[in-house]
Amino acid sequence: MSVIRAIMLVLLSAALLPSSALQAEEPSPHDALMSGAAWQDFTERMNAIGQAMRADDFPGTPRERAEGYRHLARTVAMALQWEVDFVDTDFPRFYRHDDEILQWGGPNVDNLYLRARIAGDKTYRLSGNVSTISDLIISTRNGDMHQGKTGVAGDLDREQLPIDADGNFEILLGPDVEPGQGIRTAPDTDQVGIRQYFVDWDTELPAQFHIERISPGPAVPPPITPEQMADRLDRAARWVESSITYWNSWMAGFAGKQPANQPFPPRNVPGGSADIFYGGMRWVLASDEALVLEFEPPDARYWSFQWYTFGWFELPEYAHRQTTLNNGQANVDADGKVRIVLSNQDPGIQNWIDTDGRETGSLTYRYIWANNAPAPTARVVPFSKLRSTLPAGTPAFSAEERTQQIDARRRHVERRFRR
């Protein structure tokens, strides 16, 4: 703490505290909030992480820098909501995150993410109606990867839920839950997360969920205290600090582990669901080049290919650009294989992933609930020779069809996130 800041804290506290309290080196959480020091600490820490993003180990082109500070603003918004307003384990509420605005940690474009705070020693009833979505995963966890926490106490997918003919279900979450009742939580469980899967973007709509504590406890939420608010500001600051640094480092490591334009095989990752296999690669393309991915579609209920920005691990614009494909959107060739083209220019085929004018990005593919996990191959070709490298029967995709495709994407994103 600087000398000037220490003097300011003492002067601000002096008006509210008895003289005996001025002997402490640091104000108590109550005094820090009442004096404004807790908020000042939060804003100074956010300024510090913003300045740290100017270092050489963060992306630094003008576009990347602009996206980086936008990402920081979004991360601050999410951290404040998650750590200030969605913390009561007696009265849990679902918080939507990783939508088209608030993104962190490489969200799946085909998911709608919900999370709610719970305690591992309490029991909850989770109910809802899932008749409008393709699939889902419900997981109980003990924090986030960027906080050094990767524990998953348990998860359930659609086939494991007791869903009636109308799409309704009800399960329990708690320390004494028996198999078939729901998910047994661990002592350190602090949240439940729900991934909703949208494969058919033309018809599917968000599901409905409700969570309530059924263990003994208070009837109404208590008022917030100064100590609690000071602690929540500190927790929000730590959430931002760890997220910004962790994911930038994670993406840098990802880029360095594999040669460019060579995908690595699918695998499980720490902190993720055991039902999900991830693979990917760093792509590097000139404006007159295209990358052709070829693979046999896995025997899976869901698979997808999408890419992310380095540093921020955000999805690119996907409501107005064709930057992603899933198993419900991709064309399968006559030989049973799928071929996807990454390029800046529209190749005039259905299976196009738009690079959004960028030279590099991080491609990720997911196989979920898969009985096999075929690894794709990739090759870079001149864009002018692309058509000759694809099967002769590859159907053309007109400019009008592309316009209709993008318009359908935009309408789905609006429906999914209710903008």
C-alpha cells in the first residue's frame, strides 16, 4: 500500500471510527466499506489488471487491444454480478453467463449456460421443463478453472434425467442424495451449472429451470451487511484478476503446443464434463488461403467446430457471421465424410467457417456423448484452387442461401438470449 493511500484511508476512517480503531494497520471490512476504501481498492485493482494487459505477453494489435479492454469490461460486469448478487446458497438463483456478450473461458456457441450458488451440506430441489432443447448437462462443481478449482462432484445429461412425456423433470442435489434421485454433492461443492444444447437453431428454445433449498433455513433473505459487501467486492476483484491472467496464459500455451494448422486429437480436460471430448488447433492463414478440415463424423449426439480469439478466449461474432458449425448444420458428403472450409472469403459451400478477416485463431471441436472420437485432418490450399480439392459432388451454396443462413442465425440468437 502506498504512503498516500494509507494516509487517505486513515483520514477517511477517522470520521466514522473511535480513535482506538485508528491503531489498526488495515481497516476492518466494515470500516473499509463505510469509508469507501473497499470500493477504491476494487477500482484500483481493476485499473492494475487493465494496465497489465498492455504487457508483451498479451495480444497487442489495435483490434486485439480494443477487444481486450472490451473483454475486461465484460469480465468485470460478470464478476460483479456473480460475486455480489448471486451468492446466497439459501436462496439460489440461476445466473446466465457466456452468452453472446459476457464470455470467458471458451464458451460453446451451441450452449446456453446457467449457474447457481449452492452449498455442499444443503439439499436442493431442481426442476424444470426441457422439451424445447436438444440436450443438456447438469453439473455440480466447486469453483472455476481460473481459480484453480476443477472438481466436478457429478453430472447428469438428458438420458439420465427422469423426464416425463411433457418434458418435465425433478431431481435433488445434496450430500445424502441416493442414485436415481439426482446428484450427490461433495463438501466443497459451491455451484450447480446447466449447459443447454441447441443443435437445430431454427426451432429450439430455452428450457425452464427452478431451484430451491429444501434443507432447514431462513424464510427470507437477510439484509446485506457492510462486511459482506466488502468481501464480495474483494471476491469479484480476485475473480477478474485470475480470469484475465489465467485464460491469456492458457491460450498462449495452447498456441505453442502444436504446430499451426495441425489439429490435436480429442481428449477430456480438467474441470470439464467427462462426457465432452475436446480437440483443436491454432490456424494461421493468409487472405488468399483456405484450410480444409476432413473427418468422419463421430457416433455422437452432438459435435461442433468453432474458433476463439487468442488472449481473451472469446467467440467471434456468430449471429451475423458463419463462424461455427454443428452436426445439425453441416453437410455430409456422399462418401460419409464432413469437409469444413476455414477462409476469409466465402467459398460458396454450406460448410464454411468465416475467419472474420483474421490471420490466426484458435479452433476447437467438441464431441459429446460420443461412442468414438475420430481425429480430423487439415490441409492449407490456395483459395483459388479450393474447389478442385473438394469432392466433385460438393453442392454449391449461393449468396442468397448464405443470406438466409445468416438471417436464421441472427433470429435464433435473439430468441435464445431474449434480446
